[in-house]
Amino acid sequence: MLGMIWVRACSALVGFRAPTCVRSLHSFPGITVAQIDEEVAKLLELKAQLGDDGKTQFVLKTPKGTRDYNPKQMAIREKVFNTIIRCFKRHGAETIDTPVFELKETLTGKYGEDSKLIYDLKDQGGELLSLRYDLTVPFARYLAMNKITNIKRYHIAKVYRRDNPAMTRGRYREFYQCDFDIAGQYDAMIPDAECLKIVHEILNELDLGDFRIKVNDRRILDGMFAVCGVPDDKFRTICSTVDKLDKMSWEDVKKEMVNEKGLSEEAADQIGEYVSMQGGMDLAERLLQDHKMSQSKQACAGLSDIKLLFKYLQLFHVTDKVVFDLSLARGLDYYTGVIYEAVLTQASAVSAANEAQNGANAEESVSVGSVAGGGRYDGLVGMFDPKGRRVPCVGVSIGIERIFSIMEQKAEASPEKVRTTEVQIMVASAQKNLLEERLQLISELWNAGIKVGVWQGGVRTDQGGDTVNNPTLRVWVPCVSTRGSSVAALSGL
Amino acid sequence: MLGMIWVRACSALVGFRAPTCVRSLHSFPGITVAQIDEEVAKLLELKAQLGDDGKTQFVLKTPKGTRDYNPKQMAIREKVFNTIIRCFKRHGAETIDTPVFELKETLTGKYGEDSKLIYDLKDQGGELLSLRYDLTVPFARYLAMNKITNIKRYHIAKVYRRDNPAMTRGRYREFYQCDFDIAGQYDAMIPDAECLKIVHEILNELDLGDFRIKVNDRRILDGMFAVCGVPDDKFRTICSTVDKLDKMSWEDVKKEMVNEKGLSEEAADQIGEYVSMQGGMDLAERLLQDHKMSQSKQACAGLSDIKLLFKYLQLFHVTDKVVFDLSLARGLDYYTGVIYEAVLTQASAVSAANEAQNGANAEESVSVGSVAGGGRYDGLVGMFDPKGRRVPCVGVSIGIERIFSIMEQKAEASPEKVRTTEVQIMVASAQKNLLEERLQLISELWNAGIKVGVWQGGVRTDQGGDTVNNPTLRVWVPCVSTRGSSVAALSGL
């Protein structure tokens, strides 16, 4: 049977392919998309047949790079979300939601080299779809589609990346992002400074230990590339390589620039000098005087904005944590101005210990600390607008899986138990009888808005963990039907 | 350029395929899955190239059957979720979360005829994945994987069905489900009754007008099929047809049974008699005496349980809304006992008007009202357990898109505006100056936990709509820097 299918598929393939090949030497359009679809379907059918042959045991697991959240993890997650949402609301933001998938085209050309990590849906007839890769591109699509030119919004939702998962370090293929963005025309650097203030507030409130927020500007990077002699068409790809500096040594980054990307050794060395620089407003001032950097108009515009940014950050009292770092590049293509990234500087100890336990290799722990990132993307909305109308945008994304991991470890270490229900009253029975009385009592408690757990024949329906340890919790054992009076007393809780 | 790629791809295809074809006439394993993957990738690359050629205009939209939620819709959605979550917590439930996709195999064989509506992900190398179709199968997978035999949990998340969308009626391809399930060994019908109580509480609290909860039992249906002469192997498919009674007339259902599913006319007519029956505990008692129905042990077990269920529902004071309805079948394969479905009986007027406006046809409005459904599925967890260990489960799913639609229409009709932010103070400036003072003031308000909106040069960053109408909101126009005292006064808000 399998053999027959194979023969049929093969002859079909050969049958149409041979003449098409010849023809295509001269003219291309001899083959249609429909024909290719047909061939692909045949091959996949064949693959399915092969798969059936070497049938493997069904494995009970979640897909690679994903996980379930159990009730305890959900309780911690809710706490983290509440802190973040409270901050977003303090800043006057509204919230929106978008579908988990977008038209494939919506995502095309937005992520540069990262595009290969996008999950596509199977072509089951109809539109070609992809799972969202971040919340920024859907946001820009939403703005363009609804012709919105001014909004401050947050969006908390899962995004999907076919990356190499490192789950002990909180890196998943399905993970939450908490995005806050400001779209609209503002005086320079004011919304940008607000985004950094938000990162500062959230990381402070979550109490994750010390952190630093690195800041740079795409225009400074581009200007730097220009004055160092990088050809224009290599800016983005060299930028991607610089972005690896948090995971790779300078030597390896340089090797990639020279050997893989074809940059001259001299240009690479000059870049190397700049990307080792870190500082504050003073560094921006110094670079504005730098004989090479000052030749680039772009770089100067970026440096002046960094100065202005630091001025506002001073008014917000957050400069203690912010560093102007020329090695910060951020991988995504769509940034046009300021970019930033927050890293935890203390949590590494915890995670290193954790990784040693899990046998992950030590090298990997370098880039562990990044928990937030973002920047300005003034061109993205225009890419969706039929008339190219631009809406300036700046935003930040809190990557909370890493934060969850730390909070989980903290909760494990704490003697306090995490409650997973909010049960106020347990209704128990000492015997099998009185079922009706019990059900009536419970029903009246529910109707009075009281959160009830039940012990039934040794089975406790409340799995909340610390029920017994909770001093505010009462246990009721109905002996006779005393409903009228008892419920009146209870509703006063 | 395109021509060149084409030639290269073709020669590669021919190069490896010709000899493989010959070999495969005799022995199959000459080709590997990896080779097929490679070929598929090449063809798809080619298709992408072709696609560029016949470029069609990019359409700015969300995928078919999906939608964005704007801030106003989100505010309404949050209100509905809060009501539902409050109810679930009152019943002592914990919450969990699972990935949006599962291994394809996890979903295989769980949904009967509906399986064709599952979204598959593209095979990009690695595991074969599908988007979840409901929250019940992932829950069962979670229980089996973690060997949990007793839990009361809720799960609120989006599910995906490639169904024919009818968005004006709240039927989407991406939609939320709010699931509440009780897993574990209990006395008969006690958790089942609790699920119905929950539906009753939620629909009451949401104030959507009158509703009815239809109840039936898969064992009664199977017993009925048996005594009406339906062959054993046709139970599930005939059940699927009966399930269409809420969308189709009995005549059309009968036609499908007889013409498409090959049932005898007599059997169909006998089924027709039963499925027209509706009642309460009395109907269950009457059917237990029915000379045909009483021949089926299964039916009798189901009917006894329906009697017991009504007894408990009386104790919960919810029988006013519950109807034992023999036409209720529910499409999904996995139910084994009690099944139920809640329908709104008043909302149809609203929706009919709405549809007339949108030009939807009148026939469609028949099944509009279903907003919750569920049942008992004692076999599902066992399908995942390597040793087939069963965990009895019963649950209910609130399908809230329909509820959103109604709440949205209500909000539109109401003179009260929906607030989309929680801003307490607006900081405005009468002129361009005093920027620094303004930023300092805002920063201190943020630090004091106050929710701030900003008017900047005519742009209001708070898009909350009713800011001006909100009596609790104050507008601050800093004239000089009065920070010290002003903030102290404000934090008392």
C-alpha cells in the first residue's frame, strides 16, 4: 500500500517537473502556486505514511518550550500581573487585546533575522496565518487599521517564538509579554522617559534585587557604523551581530563581523572601541565632541536626545539605575530611536545555583538577567498605512517569565505557604449522613457571597494547601439543620 | 534571479528523486522523513518566490473570524470576567493555565466529527502541534500528566475552531471559554449539581434576562438509540445529528438520519417521539416506567441519576430554570453521563434586531442563545493515562463571546459612559512652559500611587472617554512649583 502511494506520488512529481524545468530555463511562470501546493500535499502525505510505519509511543507532555502553570504558579503569576497592571493604570493607560495569530503578511519584514523563529499555521485552505511574535507589530497594525494617532495602552498576552528554549532560565517558546506603549506626537523624549520610569517602578515594586537599565539609540548606532566605515547596506546585519554582545565575547562578535558578514578588520576594531563605552549624560556630551562621531548628523541627533532623556530621568529621580551603553543594539528591525533593556544584576546568583542543579552549562548564564526591553519605532505604523502615514511610538515590554522564575524560587524558600484558593469557610461532615443539610447550608453560604470549601467523605474539594493553617478560616460541621440563624451570623464575616 | 533559483531547486529535486523512485518500487525505506522535509521546504521556497510575482494588495485586517478588543470592549470584558471568577472562587476553585497549542496527538480522537475544525500548526521541523479546541482536553491531559485525581479548577482562556464564523452573533474562530471542572470520586450527582448551580449563579448575576438550562444524559441517549433500533456503531454519528435539533427542524434532522446516515425510517420516527419530550423529575420517573426505555439498563441508570440531580437542584433552589430535555445531545465525543446547555430565552429579541441591521438571515437566529454547556466525561483522563486509570470529571464551560455582545449592546444603549482608564487626576498646562514642574509633579503623584492623566499641548494621553464627566476626577494646572504641599494633600484621596 505504502509502495503504491509512493509510486503514484513520484510519477506525478516527475511527470510535471521534467518539462517545467526545461521551460523555466527561459520563462519562469510555467509553474503555478496551486501546482506547488499539490506537490507539497503529496510529499506530506508520504511523510505521514512514513511516520505511521515507525509509529512511536504517544508521549504525555506539553509541546517543546512550553509548560503548564499549576495553581501555585498561577497564584504567583497573578500577584506579578497585579503589580504590573497597577503601574500601567497609574500611568493612565487603557488596554486592548488582539488575536493570537495574524495574517502572515502582517508579520513579514518586521523582525529581520528573527523572522525564522515565527510559528506559521498550516495552510488548511483560506488565509495564511502566523502566531504573533510580539505585541508591538499587532499594536501597530491595530493603530493603522483603526486610524488611531494617539493612545497610551497596555497589553498583556502570550507571544510565540520557535527559539531554543532554556526553561530553567525562564526562556520559553510560549511566554507572556506585558507591553506598555505611547503612540502620538509629543515633545521629544517625554514619553520615552515615561517608559523608563515605568520599568523603574515595576522592578522596584517587584523587589527582585538590584537592576540596571541600559539605554542607547539606533541613530547613534547607525551613525557609529557610518563613521567606522560600515557600508550602508550592512547596518542592520552588523547591528544584529552587535546585539549578541550580551551573549558572546567581543572576540567572537568581531569574528562574526569579519568572517561571516565581510566587514573589514579596521571597521570592526573601531566599532569595538565605541561599544565598550558606558556612562551617563556626560558620555553623551563627550561623544558629541568626538571628532569622528560628530561627523554623523544622525549620531548627533541621537546623542542630543540621550542628553534630554537623562535630564527628564533626573526629574523622575531614576538616573541611579540608568546607563548609556553603546553596546546595546536590540535585535528587532523596527526600532528607529531610543532603545533600552533592563537587566537584573543580583538575580544571577540564584539562577546560577539553579542551573548548576539542572546541569545547564555555565556559559549560558551570562545573558540571564534581561527582564524588560523596548524603544522607539516611529516607522512601524506607517508600514501598515496605505498612505504611509506615520504615528510615532515608543514602548516597553516586560518579559515576565524570568520574573516568575525568581518569584517562584522565593516562594519555595519562604516558610509562608502560597494560597491557591480564597476559601473562607470549610463545611465538613463527621459522618455520611446529613447530606441534605450540608448542601442547603453550602448553597446559602454561596448565595451570601461566601467562599466555601467542602470536606466530603475524606475528600477535600479545596486543594488550597494551607487551609488548615489559615487563621481566618472557619470549619463548619452541621449537626442539625440550623440554617436560618447560622447563615445570618456567617454573612457578617 | 528567480530563474536561477528555480533551476537550482529543480536539479536538486530531480537529482535525488529519480533513483529513489526506482528503488522504492521494491523497498520502501529508501526515503526518509528528513528528505521529504527538505523537498517540502524547497517547494515552499519556490512558492514564496512565485507569490512575490503575482503580488496581491496587502489587506489590513485581522484573520477571518477573529477581532481586536478596543479599550471599551476590554472594560466590559473585564467586568464579565470578574463576575465569573468571583463565582468560581466562591466555589473554592483553584486556577491553572496550559499552552495555547498541544501536541497534535493529544487532540486526536477526542472531538468526533468536529475534529476537522482543529487548527494545525505548520510542520516547521519538530513536533506536530495544534491549537487547543477547548479547555477540557488540555485539562484531562494535565491531570493524567501530573497524576492528579482530585481537583476543582477553573481556567479562562481562548480556544480555536475553524468554524464558519457568525460574528454578529458572537460566534468567532478565536473565542474565550471560562471553564469550571470538578475531578475526583464523589457521591453521584453532587459535583454535577454544583456545576448547574454555578451556571445559575453566573447567568443571574450577569443579568442577561431569562434563561433555561437544558439537561440530559448520554446514557439516556444511548439507551434510547438502542431501544429505537439504532445499530451500536451508529450511536455517535446519530447523536451528532440529534445535536443539530437546535439549528435544524426535525424534518431535516430525520432526513439526515435516514438519507445520509442510513437509519431506518421507523427507528428515526421512534427517536423523533422521544426527542420531543421535555420536563422535570416527573419526566424521568415516567420514562423509568416506559415499556421501551426501561429495557435499557443504561437508560435506567441515566434516568435515576437525573432524578437524583433534580433532588439536589431543589435543595439549591435552581429547578425553576432547569429542564430535562431529551433532544439535548451535545456534539463532543467525550461525554459519558449528564450533559447540559444553558440558553438565553430573552436575548433573542436584541440579537434579532441586531441581525436585521447587519443583514444576516433570519433562520440563523434560532440557536443564538446558547451561552454555557458541559457535562460528565469519566473516560477522558483515562485516555491519556498509560495504565488507563480513570478520573471521573464533570464540568461546565461559559461561552462568553455571546455574553460580551449582549453586554456591549447594553452599554451602547445606556447613557452611562464606559470608563477605559482609572485616572484620578489630570495634570494640565495652560501654556508650553513649566514642563519641568509638570514632570516633577506627575512623578510624585505616580510615586504616591495616584493614577494620573496628562494634557500636553492639546494632546490628552488619557483616552478614557468620560474623564470630563467623572465627578471624582480633579484637574491640576501647576502654575508654580507647589509640589511639597500639593502632593501631601493629594495622597489622601
